[in-house]
Amino acid sequence: MIRSLSLHVRLLQSYCTPQDIGIILSDIEQPRFNCCLEQVLMKGFMNKILQSMAMLVLALAGLVGCDGEPRSAMDTNPARVAELQQTLRDLWLGHIYWVQHATLNNAPNSLANRNAAEKEAVANAKQIAITVTPFYGEARSQTLFTLLVGHVAAIKEYSAGTVAGVTDQQDVALARLASNADEIGVFFSGVNPYLQKDTVRGLIAAHATHHVLQINQYKKKEYAKLEASWPMMRQHVYVIADTLTAALVKQFPGEFS
């Protein structure tokens, strides 16, 4: 357990600010790490994340320069690259916004708001999937959409289990999140030679833990921590967006010339 947490800290230092790391560690130091970190580790979900993140940091170094700008095999139009990067950043930011509202509005009088947020989360997943259509076609875009909807559904399931206090339901949701991260990794590594499975799996798995963290913070009414965790979550989805942008530019440089 101590060894895993030490590794976690070292990897977080690679792409998180000291403040972000403090937020995570403050929750790890809680007796149960909200949803009981020790139990989650035994279930294998966090272990997969920790194993993937070591490869993730190295892989990202090859895709993105120190200034955050993607590298390409040939000259590209910076404006076109920036446009895709901003589009993906906005869409992934929308993803965490709508999923947060769909999973945290669990009070009976919030049903209408939750349903509306769920529809927006699914619509947002469709928009993210559509961004790959010009590169990979409609069929693969639909596959990505299905995977993203599965990601949202697993987060909702974890939230429901947390609200109800049903540990078995939480465990099932965590297993689904881990499996979904694997599948998304397989998808992107299958269509883009510059996206390794472990890189994408690490990104999505770490992203899923942010949702889990926020759900548990909300359950415990730790509203200050919930608010403080948002910048960390936002920065991580920017890493996802920038990684996808860099890989697309590398694979299709002619589309950005």
C-alpha cells in the first residue's frame, strides 16, 4: 500500500501542480479515502491506473513538447492545430461539467435537473466522437460514442451506489470503469499509431478517478474539497485533449497544413 502511494505521488508530480497533489493526498490520508482506497486497490482499478501512468508520462513526452504544442513530421498551420486543440479542450471540459451535474444532483427534487444533465452528457459524448469522423469515418466515430456513453453510465452507476451506500454496486461500477478505460485504449491505439494503448488507458483511468473522487466528496459534504478538485480535473482533461490533438497532427499532417 505504501509503495503504491509513493509511486502515485511521483507520477502525479509529473503533470500536476503541488496544490493538485495536495488535494489528492488529503483524501488519501482519510481513513477510507472516501470510497476506501485500500478496497479499490484490491479490486485492481487503482493498480491499473498506477501501472499505466508510468508509461503515460513517458509517452506524452514524445507527443507534446515542453510548451504544450504538438510536434509534427512536417510543417503545419498553427491556427488549424490550435483550432482542433481548443475544440477538444472545450468538449472535454463540457464532459466533466455535465457528468458532474448528472451524478451530483441526486436529491429527489433534482430529478429534472439530473435528467437534463444526463441528456447533455450524452450529447457531449456524441460531439467528442464526431471530431474523429473526418479522420476515421462514421463507423469508428460511432464506436467511440458508444465507449464514451459507457464511461458516463459507469460513473452514474458508481454515484448511485455511493448515494445508496451499496458497496457491491460501487465495485461493479469501478470494474466497468476499468474495463471501459481498457476498451478506449484499444480503440485509439487501433486507429492511431501514435497513441499507445497504455497511454490512453492511463489518461482515461486517471480521469475516471477524478469523477469517483468528486462523487465521494459530495457524499461526505466536503464542498470545499469538491470545489478545489475542479482545477485538477480540468487540467487533466486538457491533457487528454492535447494528447489526442498531437496524435492526430502526427498521423494526418496534411490535414493541418
